[in-house]
Amino acid sequence: RRALEFHIPAYLALGVDPERTKFYFQSENRTVLKLMARFSGRVTMAEMMAIYGDLTPGKVVAALLDAADILHPQLKARMPGVIPVGIDQDPHIRLARDLVKRTKREFGFTPPASIYHKFTPSLDGSLKMSKSVPESCIEIPEEPKSVERKIWKALTGGRGSLAEQRALGGQPEKCVVFELFKQHLIEDDRELDRIYEECRSGARICGECKTYATELMVQLMEEFAAKMDEARSLVRELEFLQE
């Protein structure tokens, strides 16, 4: 229910084209479930632990389901596949490629390739945002006051004082706010270059960037909310794969 009411409409509101996308639920897609069962006989627990470390039965099933997700489209047409993942999901790609080799006679799959997302760093500067640590991330949607509070607490590349910032310039390479500009908020490379140079030269201070980032992020939230109603109506027209 949560997927139908929020997750799938959110994908559509953020730009996923329903005309070019196939939607399904793992628990209802018999092809994926059957393929996962076939894969389960082609790998040992020792191999799974070598790839993933300590495992519970649930994690084993999830890993095999991911491999089935990746490869099942090739049951209809053999094709190269490029799978977008975070670098922390690379083990799923490696498992899928191993299973391609082990099921070559049975299925003749083409090994999948992968491209890797750049993580958005945590607001405190650590590796990535995480919903399990609410203060590390900005969720979609999120209330404007909460967005503002989090951005103003975010790590920047600013110096210890205004005088030092003016004299030495900032360090945008270390700044989470600048990462938000790069990854989510500003598409114009010329504007990004200008902000970068102003920061490096000391002409720009951190408060200016935080104010601007807050404005852009709140605007993004408002646009997202406006698109969600239309996206929810589109969900009712989708046909979910169950074969």
C-alpha cells in the first residue's frame, strides 16, 4: 500500500516516464520468484558469505531476488543490461554475473554491466545520507522549517572566522551545501562555476550559500508536492507485471 500511495507516485513525480517503465512487485511476479528459486541451487552459503559477510536467511533470499530482478528481462529477449546502483550494491552485480556463468547452458544470459551513483554525503560530511539517521538527510517531502534547520546545521568548507574566510577563501570541495548544489539543486554549470570561484576567492560566505540552498530545496519540495497528485492518478492506470 505504501508503494502505491507514495513510492511509485514519487518516482513519477521526479521524472520517471511510465510509458518507458515496467512496474511490478517482487512478491507477485512469478517469473522473478521462479528464477530466484533456480538461482538458489547454483550458489553455496560459503560463497554467499564470501560476498556479503554475515548473512541471515532473509538476506540470502533478498540477494537472490536482486539477481533475479537484474536478469529476468532477458528471459524474453537476450540483451546487454546496464544496471544503475550505489557502490554499496556492487556485490549484487557480481553475484548476478557469477550466476550468468553458472546458468549459461540453461539460460544463455548476457552478463550485466553497471553504472554507479554518486552518493549524496550526509549533512555532517560523512559518506552518505541515511534515513536511519534523520539529521543526516533531507527527505522528500520535508517541511520547509525542517529543511532550513538542517541546511543551516550542515557541514561547510568555511573558515573559522569571517575575516579568515575573506582572506583565505572557502573550501567548496569540503562543503556539503555545495554538493547539494551540484547533485540536486543547480543544473547550470556556469552558475556552479561562479559559486565555486566566489567561495574560493572569499567573495562569498557560507550564510549566502545556505540561504540560497534553502530557497532552492524548498522550491524543489513545492514542485514535488504539486506533481504528486497527478502522479497518484497515473498510478491507477499502470499495469503491473505479474507473469
